[in-house]
Amino acid sequence: HIIMFDHIKNFFQVYKNKPKFLFAFHNELSHNSFNYVGVADKDLVNLLTDLKENGYLQNTLLIIMSDHGHR
């Protein structure tokens, strides 16, 4: 379970009807172990599904970026 994703959901809930800017940076899963690179996939899908189903992505530009991967 990715706690950062809970913070993102909470941010959208609290500021649902307000203009907002959020920059979230998450790297601890893949930072030290190649084996954990895909661990967050299901949680990311759940986050995006929840944001869409609750209407949080209306009038929203969502950018998901990645870096070079495991070092």
C-alpha cells in the first residue's frame, strides 16, 4: 500500500472545488531494489480510478512522469 497515494487522494478531497497545484515525488520503492519497480502498479491504477470516479479529474491536467528507473 502506497501512503503517498493516500495523501494525493486526501488533497483532492480537501480542495475538491478549489484551483490547485500538486507536485508529488515518490521514489523509495525503486530507489534501492530493482525487484520493487512494479510494486506500485496496482496502487497507481487504484488511485487513478478513484480520482476519475469521484470527478476529481474534471477540468484537470494530470501529468505522470518517470525518470530513468532503478539506478
